[in-house]
Amino acid sequence: YKIAQLNLKGTKTIYITPLRALNRDIYERIAWWTKHFGLSVDIRHGDTPRKLRRNQLQNPPDILITTPENFQALITDQKNLLMLKNLRHIIIDEVNELIQSKRGIQLAVGLKRLELYLGLHPQTVFLSATIRSGKYILDFFGIKGEVIYFKNKRKYDLTIDIIPINNDLKIMSEIIKEKVQGKTLVFVNTRYLAEAFGKLFPENKSIEVHHGSLSLEQRLKAEEAIKTGQIKTVIATSSLELGLDIGKLEKVIQVGSPRTVVTLIQRIGRAGHRLIEESIGIIVASNPYELIEAAAISELALLGWLERPVCFKKPLDVLANQIAGHLLVKNEITKKELEKLFSCYAFKDLNSKDLDEVLNFLVRRGVIYQNGEILKRGKFAKKFFFENISLIPSDTQFSVKDIASKKIIGYLDNKFVERYCGEGSIMVLGKRKWEIIAIDYGVKTIDVKPTEKEATILPIWAGETLPVDKYVSKKMIDILRSREKMKLLTSKNIKLSERAQSCLANMTNIDLDKNSIYIIQTESSIILIAPLGTRGNRALALLLEFLLEQQGINVLSQTFSLGVVLIGKLSALKIKEILCSFEINKLFDFLSTAALSYGKYTDRMFAIAKRFGFNIDKLLNELGARRLYSILAETIVGKELLNELFSEILDVSELSRLLKHCSIKLVDKDSSLYSFAKIILTSFLDDSVTEKQTVLSLVKERLLSKTFHVYCLSCFRYKNKLSLLEINDSFRCPICDSKFLSFLTYVNEKTEEVLKKVQKNQTINDKEMIRIKNELIESANLYLNYGKKALVVLAGIGIGPATAKRILRKRIIEESELYTEILKAEELYIKTKEFWG
């Protein structure tokens, strides 16, 4: 109404949301109102055609809906700024999503830049349903204002259940079917699980799948179908967590622990979406550990507690990007003026040393020129700014295209495609089965066609699960210690199913306190119980791995909200000795060294380097991954990697606090805590047991379909090309009956020449030919000693005879163990592969 009263030209209001999908949704919601008041509204995002952008410049809409990235593009162009000269209002929706990422910091600086360019202060409105402190938002953006809280407390009807067999997807799917009532949203924590459940409901036309790796068209179909009542249920990830309008829902089902209170409130709040309505939600835990975690999160939610957002501190990549962006508008600026631009909360600790380091980097890259205190736009400022305008983490992906409709149906991660996909493979995507017809590794596309064949591949996408807060882990201890768990929870209006009550009853009277670290030795691992939350326990795991490695002990670690699991040859007493003798004042230095070691956070290092303008693909080709990583670790990129890790991934301060004041206790086998440790192991040793089993089955399928070039090194007359499926342990040369056979996965024109020289016992001097000779003889020896098992190992990506021998010498009895070892060797090869990009 106020906008309509303004007799001004240009855009008067900018509405910013974190998602393009939310842009579209907001547009549809306010279109009627704008028409009623005679106002115009439009959307602008990365896919907006140039013609429409030109039209927006010539005829600016009264209200422009956009994303944080396009807001940056808007304010860094002089023509666009003319369109905004009468701007009066900026609305930032779902601000809780933005302030926990670098996107929010980039936006905060952008708002300061806009005020400077326009010479006015538009009213800024921040909207959120899950913010703990409104004052924190004002501080984050560095502005003064008023906080208005909606005082009517939302009502929740919350039930917790558990499946009778740990992590069984089929049983979980049956329970979900029982609990679906009217229009229901089923939330899962990973895209893999969304597809896994979709696969279990192939014939059910009233269920659809929705996640961020499906195409926009596929997601819109699912949204429209549930909104109009064509379907009853959508299985979704966080892609439907925010306020998209999909009509009234009867119920929300959360599969597994929601992991954060904010997530639970966002998801359950989708049911009965009006503030005066009660939200009906059910959490179905996959195992007993998830049950305890879900109970703690539910109790905190009903108490009105919310996690404090994690804020990045002085992100140097954002600093560099915004300096370049500002100079595209103003041409020059003094260092003193620059400091005023970066007055928001994230940069409150920015010092002159950090600033000078970024400025020197930008000067060397030709982004800026510096003359004393004066900074000017450099030759490459525009390229640097616009190529790195998006701070959304991304991995190289393949587009999956239906050859019949020529439409994109979704996206798969680069590494998943290279490792598990091949022509003829049958996979599930968007609940439907597809046969892969062709893969183009150059343009990153996969052509598929619909099929009725049984699908063997479920896609897996890279991504980190949400961290569980330290206060949730402390609340879990409260529940575990309580003698009257059911009474404690039900008094908070949390309903428990009979299964959940029975399961909780088996975890009674567990002796725990919040200021101790408990060390438990089991047959296969060491478990540490520490109420540090996910981030604190990640720091503990990293520290222990580093300290043990210094003593020549290699371990694998798995973190969870209440502790760490260590797998390796070590004792509980050894862990206690290490923790007791550790000097707390060296914690930050030790963790910094550990975090920068190659292989820990390699992908994150390269992602940061890209944001600083490095051509990573080219550098990987030239230098190789390990060498490039070691070079970057000594630069501003390595510094920002540590900055990210200590802001977002590792809670060093909480670990330090606990190590300073805690007692470290060894746990006896006959204690209740030992029994709880066994529950942790049986609940899960990995984030998804089912996912791990699927990965190993895919590895096995791929390896067994491998083709070898076979040569007899006894008679030298037999050569053939055979798949592993055609070979068994008793396979021999059909000509001379010898078992001294060589197996190569790759041959070239020199292979035949080497065979002739070996047959005649001639000297070989060429390095490449010596390598081929060694591979011929070593693979034959491995087959003599280990049979077909040797070939299974040699079929792995990048696994040569030396690596195969190391794996085969291990006493591996279980088949899954062998494939796990092969997978680890492949991952190491991929990380160190010179041309990996």
C-alpha cells in the first residue's frame, strides 16, 4: 500500500530470498496484491533472459524479487543503479538461511555498498520463523533497528517412533505408508534416501520424490501435484523445507533424527502452515541412537530453544570479491573508506595485516592497482568479480537427459558417474528407472531412456550432514541419565510409541556426566563419549588421528553427536595417555597442522582457490593434486581454508574447554555405559549403513565387469580379451596349460614389442617398456599366488601390481572387507592423480 502511494519511477522494493524456487513462490503469492494496487512485480535471477533484463532496465518493476547473487550483479552495474535510485524498501526472507553462510556476509557488505552508491538508507526488513535472537540479525548486518517477535506460540502435536530393525529401509517404508494421512510431506536427510524410498514405491502413483538434484521441471511437477491434490505424498530433502506454498498439509513425517531444532521446527511447521493451526509431526528413528537424539531435539524444540547460527569470521574470499565489485562502481577508494564498507559483524576482527594480505594478492592478480592508500580498479577486476560472484558450494555435475523428451531430468556428481555408471547401467532418478544409453565426459551429459528393468544403481551425492549442536548432546546425556525418561519426555508433550518406550526403557540408569570423556574398548574399536556435538567431536577426532599418526599409528575415525569411534590397532589406555599428556595451549596449532595435511580437506581447498580466481583444472593438469595442494596451503587460500574449518566444521573452543576441565575415564565391560557403546555401534558406525552397503555392491558389480588383456608368459602364443566374469581360480592357458598368465587392463603398441623381447630374453632400456615388462611379470605372479582375487584387486581404478600386492597381503576374510580396501586405494589414487580436476 505504501509503495502504491509513492509517485516515483523505478524499483521501490527489492525482495531477496535464498532460493530461486522461493522467488517464484513469492511472485505467485503477491501477484494478486500488486495487480490490485496497480503495481508491477518481476523476478530476476541467473537464468533470466537478456531480453527480459533489458526490459526491466527500460521499465523497472515497482517490486523486484531476486537472489543474493543477483542483488550483487544489480548493485555492481551503473545502469541498474539508476533503476534503483528511488529504492525505499529491501525485504530479506528466510534470513536464518543466509546468515549461516558466506552468502549472508556477502549480502551484508552489499547492503552497505548500495547505501553508499544511492546516498540513502532504504528500510530493511528481515523475516524468519527460526531465529533465536533478532538482535543478532541486526548486529550481523551492522544496522540499528527494531525487533518484532510474533508472540503467539506455535502448537505442535509431536510423536516419536522407531523401526523394529535398525536401518531397514523396507520396514521404514512400510511404517511410513501406515502413518501417511491425507496430504503428507515425508522429510529425509539425504538425496540418496529420497531416491531409495522412491525406489520402494515404484507403482504408487500418489507418491513423488523432490530434491535439489532433480531438474526444476521435475520439482515443479511434484510441488504442483501435491498442491492440487493429484498426489498425497512427497518424499523430500531440505528442498521443501523453506516456505514454498504447496497448500495445506495434514501431517509431516521426519525419517531419522532431524539433527537440529531449527530443522525440526521448519519441517514440522509445514503441516498446518497457518500460525493458529496445530502442526502434526512424527519422527521415525532408524535406530536407538537416533531415538535419543530425536528425543533431545524434540524436547528443546518444545521448550522454544533454537541453535545459535554459526557465523564465518572475516572470510577473505568475500573480502576480495567485494573489493573488486566496489571498484567496478567507484573506480577508486582509500583503505580508510574500505574499512567502513566492512563494518558488519563478520569483519569486526579484521586487522590491517589481513587486509594488506588480500590487497597484495589482488594486486598480483591484476584485480586492483595500489598507490599508497589509494586503490584503483585493475584490468581483471570485472572477470574476477563476476566469475566468483556465487559462494554456493558446488561440485562438477553431469546432466541426465531423457533421449525421448530431450529434457533434463536431474544431475549426478562427477565422481559418482566416473566410478559407478556405464552404458547399459540401470539407475533410479526421480523415482523412475532409467537405462544409460551414452555418457559424454566432455560436455558432462548422460543420455537415458525409461526402462522396466530392475535398477541396480541408486545415486549418491557428495554433501555433509547437518552438525548436531553441543547443547543437544548435553540434553541427550540428561535423557540417558534420567530414571524416568518417559515421564520426562511426556511431561513436555512429546508422545512416544510403544516401540519407542520399550527401546528407551532398555537404556536406563546410564552413568554419565557432562564434564567427562569416557573411553570404551570394544572388540573392533575404541569409542569416546564426549558431549561436544558434531563439530566438537570432529575436532577431537582430527586431534587424535594427528597425535596417533605422529606415533606411527594409523586409525579411521567416525564422529557422531556424542562422541568418536576409532578403528585401528590401539588400546583405550593409549588414548587416555595421549589425552592426559596433551598440552592444551598447543591445540589450535596441532589442529591447524592436521587440517592442512593433504587428503583431509582437499576438495574444500580447491573450491576456495576457485573463489580466489585460480584455474584449478589447468593447475591440476600442470602440477598434480598433491603439489598444487602444498603450494596453496602456504598462500591466502590455505589461510581461508583454516578460517572456514574453524568457523563452520570444527568447534575448537568447546573441545578446549572440555579438555581443560574434564576427567578422562576408562569404562568397564560390565557397566551400563559399555552397553550403551554397543548400542551406538549397532545403530550405526557410518552415517548410513545402507548407503555403505550399496556403495560396496556397486564397486563389486563394476570390478567384476572389468575386461583384461590376457597373455601367456610360458608359451607366448596365447592372448585374449576376457571379462572377470569369464575367469575363475583354475583358469589356465588353453594352449600349454600354464597358469603363468599376465593380466593387463590397458595395452598399447609397445606391449607386443615387450612380449617379444621377454620371450627372447632381450635387454630392454626404454623406461615405458620396462614398466610394461614389470607389470606383465608382476600381474602373472599375483595370479599364481592369489588366483582370481588378484584380478579383482587389479581391476580397481589406478591399482597397479604394487598396490594390489599390499592389499592382498592383508588377512582379509570378508568379501566386503576386500572391496572396502579396493575402494580406499581408488580414493587415494583419485586424490593424487595428476590430471584429476
